[in-house]
Amino acid sequence: MGNVITKENTGLLEQIKETINKKSVELLHLQFVDIEGILKHVTVTTAQLEDVVEGKMMFDGSSIKGFSPINKSDLYLVPDLNTFTVLPWTVEDGYSEARFLCSVSNPDGTLFEGDTRNVLKKVVDRAADQGYMISVGPELEFFLFKTDEYGYPTTELSDRAGYFEPSPKDIGERVRLEIYRALKAMGFTIEASHHEVAEGQHEINFKYADVLTAADHATTYKWVVKTIARQYGLHATFMPKPVFGINGSGMHVNMSLFEGNENSFYDPADKNQLSEKAYQFIAGLLENVKSFTAVTNPLVNSYKRLVPGYEAPCYIAWSASNRSALIRIPAKRGLATRVELRCPDPSSNPYLTFAVIAAAGLDGIEKGLEVRNPINEDIFHMSEDIRADLGIENLPGSLEAALAELQANEIGLKTLGEHVYREYVALKKAEWDNYRTAVHSWEIENYHSKF
């Protein structure tokens, strides 16, 4: 069990020890995610660093959603040394805390198949076997709500500003600045920060990275946003559609494949400057998107965002520039050439989301799929008949429908593995059934006095 200490790791470990001494780090948070992507951690002292690095920290997997049965509950945390970072909001005179993101292993040292970080690692290995490195740049939107006197979230938005509006209307500007500072101190390269379209909605963009690092960054980003917002008496939520009648929050996923230092999606001779592999990758996404929507859009609430009228993509089509299409190709070319999938939302588990998207694209390349014609017109304002004539289908309209698609096709089981697939489907079926049988406020308002 544990890490294999290579020469490279030894050098990195020495740097970590130096930082621990220099920054007076006393506590280490060992972090990992459950099947839904919810961050968990156990805290130890730096005196236990050697045991931590060797993967000797055991925990009860039966208490983690989607992990182990009680009779096989012992699991171990294996830290990724590259994810070590001091937590800037803990730094005081002579004291600070740090964290590692971890993968999960079995007692015999093999990777635990229920760990979603390990699921993504398998897709990374699949791409590497074909000579590819997967690059991802996610864009996660979030809302800020006021909290009550006890610190619990209310339904009152933090501001009434709109797209790109500055202070004083954008009250969240100061919160974003502190989030930026924290992320920068943790090694992020921040590219943009702004108020989004909806009231109380925000976005902070960080630089693309290899797919595993990008998933680590997305997980860290959500945690930091929530932590800093709380310090300002606000609640940050990555719920896709927290308010009826305004835009929801998405997590657009920009993805490309690299072969060495070359972007496999770029071909300057093509009219769109896209390579054959890029078109095949797009075709793989279009072919499989219904089958993985239950992963990229995992909540009952996700499907209240994927409706016409709020800029969210709900029609299966692609375009070189059209923002009403499910897939678009941002304008930059060369090394920056990428495919943007616009349906995922930030409530999803980044490790699983990036895994199924990459697997679907690789599937298109492996099978040599041909992409359908692009749709450059505004799909949102097309009639249903025109969309039907053009062969434009809809994404699943509910979690129930998305789960049916996931179960009807092989990409989910093939990518997630039997353990995660089984646990995920069971979890989401129970969630849908709970929602289906609950009595909601809308029903009371519309039926209680009428009938």
C-alpha cells in the first residue's frame, strides 16, 4: 500500500518539508471526494507526514457515500504530492494549515475502484495508450446568497447586478477578489473574474491543465469559493438552478487532446482550422451525450436549467461559434484549439464528468465517427418543425430520462467501472424516487385550495 517514492517524489517531498517548516504548518488535511464529488477530509498533524506520504492513513469507507460495505470498510488515503498547498486563510503568526488531495487504495495497495479520482486516472491511461494527453479548462458559475443570523443560507440573493457590472451594484466583487487571492496563493493561474448574467451570479476562470489536475482544481475551487463566501456572511452555491425565472449555473468544459507539444485538434488547412480528430471527437460527444448526461447533470434540479430561454444548451448540435449549440469551438486556434461542451453543471463530480466527456470523445476517434453538419443559426428561436427537419434532438428532460439513457448504453459502465456505475445509478434512482413522491410547494399553491 502507499506511494511509490521515486527520485522525483523525493525531491518534491523535501520541498514540502521545507514549506512546512517555513510556514509553520501544524495540521494537514487529507482530502478526497465521495461518489457525488462532495469533498471529505481527515486532519492529522505534520508529525505524521511520513505515514501520510506512505499511504498509511486508514479510514472507514462504509461511512462514505458510494464507497464500501461495512464488512470491507478499511481503505487508505494516498496523497498526490503535487496537490500539497498551504491554506492561505489559516496563516497566522507562527501557525498555518495545509492539505493534500488523495486517491483511495485498498488494504493490498491496489487502487480502490469506488474512488472517482481513480476512475478518471483510468481514462487518462486510456488516452496515454493512444499517445494523447487530455487538457481541460472548466468554467464554473456560482450564486451568492445572504445568510441568516445563525449562518444558514437564505433565498435572498446577495446583489441585483447583471452581466459584467462593477461595484457598487456588484456587491460580490470584494468576495471574488478574496477568492482570487486565495486561489492564487494556492497555485492557481486566474484568467478572469466577473459578475454573470443573473442577479447574484458569479464566475472566476482559471487556466486549463491536464485533466486530472483540472478536476483537482475544480474540486478545490468549489471548496475555496464556499469557504471565502462564508467569511463574508454569504452562502455560495453551485446548485444549477437555485432561482426560477433567471439563468442557472453551468460548468462549460473546454477539452483538447495533445500529442507531445502539438494540439491534435488543430489543422490550419481546414476551413474551420480543425483536424479530422477534432471532428471525430465532436462526433463522439454528439453520439454519446444522452448516455452521459446523468453524470454531467446529476441532480433533479439540473434539468430545470436545461430548458429553452435561459442560454442553457438543451439541443444536441455543434457549431464553430454558435452559443445556442450544445458544442461550440471557441475562436482561438493553434495550441488553444478546443472543443467546448456547454451542458455540464457545477454540481457534478468533476472527476466523473471529465472522465465521461473524454471517453466519449476518444470513442469517436477510435471508431472514426463522422460528424454531422454544424448548425450556425440560433437554435433557441427555431420552430420545433425546423429542428426536426435538421435532425436536432433534445437532451434528456429529467433525471429519470437521463438515467434511462445511461442504463441503455455501454459508455457509462465502460467508463465508470462496475462499482461506481452500480452505486451511482442506485443513488440517483433513489434521489429521483424521493423527488417524485414528495409533495412540493408548487402543488400546494396550485391545488390545495382549488380541489
